[in-house]
Amino acid sequence: MMVALASNIAVCLCFIPFLFLCRKKMRQDKVYIMIGIYWLANGLVNIPSLHLFSSSGGPGLRSGMIFLYSLLDTPLVLTIFFFASRGIKRKIILLTGVLFTAFEVAILDRRGYNFESASIIIGIGLLLVMLFCVAGILEYMKNVEHSHFETSLVFIYAALLFAYSGFLIIYIFSQLHDYKADNADSFLLYYISLSLSAFITSLGLWGYGIRRPAEA
């Protein structure tokens, strides 16, 4: 019951950042477009987990969607970081994204897609995302004054760091213990992390959309 409730809340919250793109000024920044796309993808990939799909072939559909999303997740987040960065940091993120994508292709070509290859890709992806999130937050803390744009981005970094920290805990337990696809505790932690991350992201975007005119 708790997992079902948490999944419903998480899926609904995932679509909120995408809805912010209805505001024209939000669509003018590529980084916010990518954030909206990222959360839209999260919402779509988790729709089969809703109670509505529990008795209509949901598991098979969800497995296929998770397979595709596990490959696109890290490159998608790195794209967000790319558009949010400038100068040498942007070049580093671009290089990281290219190398990670090439790494994914190499792993899949050599091992195929299975639990072992997925674990390698997801594990490295988690570490990369968390590393760039921490770097973004530290960079923000170095400056005394910040624009509303920068403040909204630190909300995004914090939200992603929180979510991926939760995902990392699930990942570690899946590696140390016998993984069970129906592990209720893991799913509950996943949906709670996803919900809070989407909520924090929405707060950052809302603040940006409301306050931005004051900067003009």
C-alpha cells in the first residue's frame, strides 16, 4: 500500500517541472528545457508502476522502458550540466558525456545488456552525476552574490544530489545482497527520493519563473 501510494505521488510530481515549460520565458533557456525533458522521461518510465498498469502487462513494458532509460539517464543529466555551465567546465562535461556514451556502447557490445553490464553503467553514471552536482553546489557557495538563475540551478543540483544519493543506497544494497525485483523497501526509497527531488526541482523552477522579471 505504501509503495503504491509513493509511486503515484512520485509519478505526478515528475510531470510538474515539465509543465513549467508552458511559460514562454522558461523555454528560452536550454537548461530548463532539458530539465523539463529529464523529468518528463522520469514520469513516463514510471507510469507502468502505477496501480492502473499492475494487471495489464505492466512489468514487461516497464522492463523495456527501464532498459532504455538506464542508458539515457546519465547522458541526459550531463546535458543539463552542459547547458548550465560555461567555459572550461562546459568542455569537461562535454568530454565526459562523449566518453561515457562511448563506454556504454563498448560495454553493451562486449557483454550485451544484462544485470552485470547494467550495474557497471548505472554505477559509474551515479558517481558522475553526484560528482558534478557537488561541484555545482561548491561553485555556488564560493560566490557571495547570485542571480536568480544561479539560485534556481543550485536547487536543481541539490535535488539531483538527493535523488542520486538515494539511488546509490539502493544500488549498493543490490550489489551486496541478493537483488529482488519486488523488494518493497528499495522501491519505497526510490519513490520517496524521486518525489522529494522532483519537489525541490519544482521549487527552484517556480522561484526562477516568479522572480526573474525583477532582474530585468
